[in-house]
Amino acid sequence: MVANKAFPFTAIVGQEQMKQAMLIAAVDASVGGVLVFGDRGTGKSTAVRALAALLPKMAVVPGCAYNADPQRKDCGCDVCKRFARSDDAPKQAAVPVVDMPLGVTEDRVVGALDLERALAHGEKSFEPGLLARANRGFLYIDEVNLLEDHLVDLLLDVAASGENLVEREGLSVRHPAKFVLVGSGNPEEGELRPQLLDRFGVSVDVKTPTDINDRIEVIRRRDDFEQDPAAFRRRWARKESAVRKRLASARDNIHNMRVPDNVLHAAATLCLALGTDGLRGELTLIRAARAQAALDGDKTVTTAHLQAVATLALRHRLRRDPLDDADATVRVERAVSEAF
Amino acid sequence: MDGPQGRTASEWALLAVNVFKVCGAAIGGMVIRGAPGPARDAALAACRDSAGATPWTRIPINVDQDRLLGGLDLAATLAASKPVVSQGLLALADQGTVVLAMAERQAEFVTASLCDVLDTHELRIEREGLAATARAELAVIALDEGRDDDAPLAIGLRERLALTLETDYLPADVPYACADATAPDWQRVTVPVEAYTTLVNIADQLGIDSPRPVLAAINIARVLAAFEHAREASDRHVTEAAVLALLMRMPGGLAALEQTAEQPDAAVDDPHEEPPTPTADPEQDAARDPTDDEPTASDAAAPEKLDEATEALLPLQLLTQLAAAAARQQRTRNAGNSGAQAKANARGRPLASRPGIPAAGARLDLLATLKSAAPWQKLRPARSNARIAVQKDDLRVRRFKAQTRSTTVFIVDASGSAAIQRLAETKGAIELLLAECYVRRDQVALVAFRNDSAEVLLPATRSLVRAKRALAALPGGGGTPLAHGLRAGLELADAIAKRGETPLVVLLTDARANIALDGSANPALADEHALAVGKEFAQRGYQSLLIDAGRRPGRRCQQLADALDARYLPLPFADAGSVSQAVQGMAA
């Protein structure tokens, strides 16, 4: 993905929830994936592709196919072992945002036998796939509802475990694959199975802006951008760098964030009131609230942060009667207003 | 040429083609809607550049993913003994034009890949051990042959293609043959700020929500200005761009525009009824009626002000009528998911390849074949001409575990006889089934019959949103045209079976047929017809279930069930639970 070709993240008109969800996931990957569902032409892909430009660079082991972190030594590939013995300096690299192309085959996702080496030298070696490339970054799937089921299952499994286990073609490889899964799609083309829905950390329902002025602004900015992308990005550079700073400091502070008992209590109450299954709801809610607090520059998580992320973290987890007309967002908002 | 009003349909078509030739790739391309014929051929030929220098690639309906996106090149890989990419059709079409035949029936992966290429201008592949990126700046011409009742062109692709020609409304002899127009430096033409407002307002009136068509309209306005060597797009250019990119997008849009131009004062009648539609199908018209009274979003929208020049060419009234007609059509059609023709062992979850000879249906898995050959290379005598020795034993063919997806077709009696009292209960039962289908990821379809006809309320879909809407709008009352309902259900089930899926038929009725197939109110004949159509279900071997919705379970239903070879389930009390149990039993 070429970040410098992207439309600036801050120049996206409206769609605050979507932007908020992406920033939260960028601050704390443990929140889980982001699911963006909604109308066409609302900037879903644009936002993901723009996110890459905002992410601060990270230190990687040079030459490691898995973008391994030099500090953690969790990779175990030959390059990393050699690096650990040497005193080479780590390399600064952009956070990968891997765009999963349509028609991708399973062997390219998980990695497979390196055919060239096998043919030419009769050697058995592993050729890493997209999951390796996405380690410590983002994996974006447009039209996630069009992806074959078995691939979606696979991705969610790896995303949850943070590790890719390859047991195929006589290979047995294990490598770190910690990434934030970002899926987008249009519900008119078929919905995601409910079992998959709640594996995503936060979900956003995007709608076409109803305000005519917003729509005019969307067109104007987009047209400006296409006329002269470089000049457009220069105009937005200051706003972009403000968000970049905010994101960087949030990532630094997230680990020192205090979560008081009353917030934990409020989160549990809210989930109970909404009848969400399992503990994943509470956990995501707390993590998202913590990321939100870090983004806001606060030191302590409050119920206000909880309220700000409740819809994002819970709206896809309601045990729902699929035919119930009440919108999930509305139900969460109602529960929030009752709980606080 | 004085003003925009002066243009005839032919002139608009010529203009659209000229715009396409100048900036096709920048605005996505064009949809040519209409039956194959001289008018379509002429339009298509006109879009091709006269020198024939740029690639012109036709994508047939049966294109496979390897060929479209690219894959491992068999011959070259063997010769070079290392993986060699064979370029896909989309990469080969770089800087040229892709013509998508039968666009409305193309599989999802084709339309979705095109959308991706149009957005990113490159083709990325991650397939079969290959990772590659190729430049693919191209324009798409989608040939949409869909009639009223067919699935429309995938929405995603539709909104990315800016121009539309409806050849059914065009004379066959449009004078495309004039000299190619040139638009030097059209990208540098400035567009006044008000143009954005005008175009967004027009799009809003037409019910076009996506910003993509509007952005394309702006670029078209630039090209139109450049045709006349203007530095800035005038109001007229913007209005003409709105006609090309927005109005002509609406079904029957251009014909309606011509009408208003001819008689500017007369009130425009429903533009959709006026032009001679290729399928003047009375059933289709009747099918639209029940939805007529529903307010559409654009009816409710307050008229925004359009400036005078625009108003003169595009009367507000025309816009709202077109929007209403399109919304109506949209509701009776199946969105997006067009005829992906699932072939056995061609799709689904890939299983491990097995040794075998590639023959009809079974495709060679090159990767697996090479892998199985690789370890033996040192042992096998090297032949002079081949770098790799592959023996018959090494051949592997692909296997897929086809998803046995089933589609439940509900045929619901919404007539005024006993069933009407139970329509609400019936709806309850269906809702429960829908919820289960949703969890299983099955598809559902819904046919209702009443008065003197049957109507496909919902073509096979997995979208719950649509199912919910269709069900809520199910009206009741009138005669019992049982045979019509069965026939419509049968056609639907046939279509599903043709796609390689399994139809399950659930018929809810009291079997008191009183409208015969010829429309006469003759109960005896109606019964006879119903039984005759019912037998066809049995002949085709469709699994079916008849739920007797009468107050008292009767012999007539039993008879019908026998004809259908259906399981019979009397339902004296509304009990959604047992209905869903019965359907699940059937699917098992």
C-alpha cells in the first residue's frame, strides 16, 4: 500500500464514528478488529487506506519477513536469530496496512511452500503469506461479506490467537501474526454470520450524509484531491500531523491508564442490561474506553469514555432477533442513557 | 447548436461516446443497456478508438478467475522451472477498454475485481504462490442486457461507471461516424464552486446517494468545456454533464427528457410507462402496483432550488418522477448478487488436491503437481527439452467442497379466503424461518399470490433487510390464484436449481383455488390447473412442504400435497415452532 497516494484521513467529511473506531483500533490493537458496514461511497476504503499515513513508524528487525519487533524476540525466524547475535541497528519501518485483494487464495494468505526453491533446488522452505506481512499492522478486507467463508474463519482465528500456524505440504511453521482486522462491506449484498460479527472488536454502521452541504463538501474535497493530490495533502498536512501526534501520545500512554472500579462496574452493568453473550463485550468495552481516554489525553478512564465507545463496542453483540426492527444502535443508546 | 434543449437522443448519445473516448478511464466507463442489436453494436463500435491502438478486451460470461486476474503460467513455469505469472485479462487491458459481456449476469468476483481495479488503477494478485501488482488503468463498458425482471448490474460497478446509453431508446443509425472530438487539457478546466451545489442537488432529486456519479459529472463538465476550448466550465456544461452522468443513468431518463423537451408545458406523465419498454409484461406492471403508494425518499425531499438554466433543461418534476420509477424498479429486482453460475466442483472450500487426470470438470492444480514432481527431479533422467520431468503420477487435480447451499422458496397464499385470517400467523411463522435461514446462511425467496396473479416479492436473497421489507409489505385479500402462485414458485425454484443450489419449497395455503390460469373465476378449472402445476414440482424432484392454513384441515390440501409429492402439515393452530421444525426436517 502506498501511503502517500492516499486521501488524507482528516479530510474525510463527517463519519466521525468510523474515524473514531479506526483510531481506537490504532491505539490499542487488542481491542480487536473493526467492522465497517454501510452505504456505498461513504469513504470506507478511503478511511482505511488513509489510516496508514497516520501511523507512527515502528522498529523492525531488518529483513525479517514478519516485521518482528527487535525488543520482543518472539519471531524465531533465521533472520531474527542472526540479528539477535549481531549488533545491527533495528530499522524504522511504516506500519503495514495490507490490503487483501479479491480472489486471494489460501496459500497466499497463510503462506506456503516456496515453489521456486522447491523446483530449482529441491529445498523445502516456507514462503510467508499476507498474514506475515500484516504482522504488527492492519489487514484490510473490502467486501468482507464476499470473501469465502473458510478464509474469513481462518483470518478471525489467527487474529484472535495472534499467531499463524502453518501445517501443510510437509511444512510446520509458526510465526507471530498480530494484526488488526478491518472489514468493510455492504449489508444489501448479504450479511455476515452472527458468529463472525462478535469476533470483531468494534463495529460501525456508516450512512450517506443526509445534509446536502456535507455532500457538497464531500464532492468538493474529493474533486480538489483528484485535481492535485500533492497540493491537497499539503493543505491538510497540519491537521494530519495533529492527529498523528495525538495518536502517538495515546499509544505511549495507554499502558499507564488507570481503570477505576466504578468504570468496571458500569461496563458490567451495561452489558448485563443489553444481554450480550460472554465476556468479550465487557472486555472490548473497557479496552475501547481506555483507548478513547488515551486519545483524549486523560490519565483515568471515566464513564464518559465508556459512553463514547459503548455503541461502537456493543452494537453488533446484542443477542438479536434478526427481524426486530429496532436498530441496534438505538438499543445501545437507550441502555446507555438508562445506565448512566 | 443553440442551447441544450436542442439536442436529440442521437446527439446525446454521440456526446456520451465522445466524452467516453476522451476520458473513459477517468470516469470509469459506460453502461450500454439494451438488447443486443444494431443500435448496441453501433454504440460499441463508436466507443472503440478509430486507430485501434489501445487494448480492447472482451470479458466473456464464463471467464475464470485465473484468466481474469492472472495466475501461474503452465508452459512458462515448466520451461523456466520457476514460477512465471501469466497476465490476467485485466492487466492486459491496461490503458485500454474492457468490454464486459452480459454484465448483469457476471459472477461477483468479476464485478468486484473490476470495481477494485477502477478504484486503485492497479491489479494486485496474491494467488497460487504468486504475488504481483500490475498497472491497470482502464475504462469499462458493461453490456447490460437485463430486462425488467432480471437481476440488475451489480450496484458497485453500476455506480462507478459514469455514462449510460439505453440503446432501446436510440435509433439504430445514430451518426457516430463524425470526426473524433478532442478535448485538450481537459483536466485543467476549472469548475465554478456553484457547480458542486447544482450537481449534488440534482443527484439528490434523483435519489442518487453515492458521491461517485457526481464526481464523474464534474469531470464530464470539464471535458465538455474543453471540447469548446473553454477554460472554465459554464452552467450549460454543468447541466449537460448532469444529463450525461446523472439523468441518463435513470432507466428511461433520456426518453423522458426528450418528451419534456418536445412539449415543455405539458405535464410529464409517468416517464416509465410512456416509452415502449421491450418487455411490455402485464404481470410485471401489476406487480408494481402494490408498492406504488409507498412514499419514496425523493418524494419526501423538499424541492431544492436549482438555478434557472438547469431548471429549464431538467424540470424538478421530471427528476422526482424518475427517482420514483427507479426506486419502484429496484424493489422488484434482486440487488447486486447477479447470476453467479455455481458449477459443481469449481467453487467452494478448496480441499487437498488429489492425484488424477485433468479432464472435463476437473482442473489441473499446477502448484500441487509441481510440488509432487519436485522431490523426484534428481532421480528422474533429465530430458533435453524439458527442465522439469513431470510424470503422469504427479498430476493433481483440484477439488472443492461445494457448499450445498439451499434456498427456501415460500409460496404464500395471501388471498381473501380462509388464509387471510391467518396471514398474520403465517407471517409470524415465516419470520421465524427467516431467522433460522439467516443463521444457517441459507437464502430465502418469497412468492405471494392473491387476486388474479402471483408476485415474486423477494427473489432469492440472504439479505435480511430486504426479506423483512418484503414481508412487511405483503398485502392480503382477493381471489385465490393457486396455480399462478405455484407457477411463479416453480420458475423461481428452477432458477435456483440452475444456479446449482437446492430449492426447498414451502407452500402455505388452504388450497381453495378459485382463479384458473386463464384468469377465469372457475373453481373446478382452478383446482385442475393447480394440481397440474403441482405435479411439475414432483417431476423435478423438489423437496416440498405443504402447510394447510385452512381452519379445518381438508381433503383438498391432502390432494394437492400428493400432487406435489410434498410433506403435508395441517396447522389448525398457528404454531411457528412446528413449522420451522418441519422445514428443518425437510432440509436434513
